[in-house]
Amino acid sequence: HRLDRGASGCLVFAIAENIKNDDGEKIPCRATRALVNSLKNSEATKTYVALCDGDGVWSDVDYTKKGWFTVDNPVNDENGKRIEDCRTDICF
């Protein structure tokens, strides 16, 4: 799986050697299969953790005291298609 374009950081992934069934066929390990299937699910969520520098004040609102804010802005996917339903919750 990949991070969204423009994002960087670490990924969670499963690496395991394929095991062989009784017929000698290679089959993926359960951990790898579970990770792949969960990322295919349309209800899967991605959580990013960021280290930021600044005072937390934006438009005269001190978000460090408020503790959170939400950004609802459309974005373009990797093919340039506009995705309207995009929400980012930012917590301090």
C-alpha cells in the first residue's frame, strides 16, 4: 500500500514467506492477507501523526487551547479527479 501523494512517513506492512499447502502451492500468510483485505475495505481509515512547529494560533484562534479543528476541503486524487467528500480532523 502507498501513502497518499504528497505525504511521507512510515507504513505498516506485513512481510512473511509464503507457506505451501499440501499440494505444494504457495499461499500468503494470514497476517499479509488480513492487512491487504483491510486496506481494500472502503471503510478503512488512515491515521497520520505529524510533528509540527508553530504556536498553534490561526486566524486569532488558539487551537492548542481548543484542542482540535476540522478541515473539510475537496482534493484531487492521483489522476486529477476531484474528491468532494474529504475531511481531516486535527487534534493537538
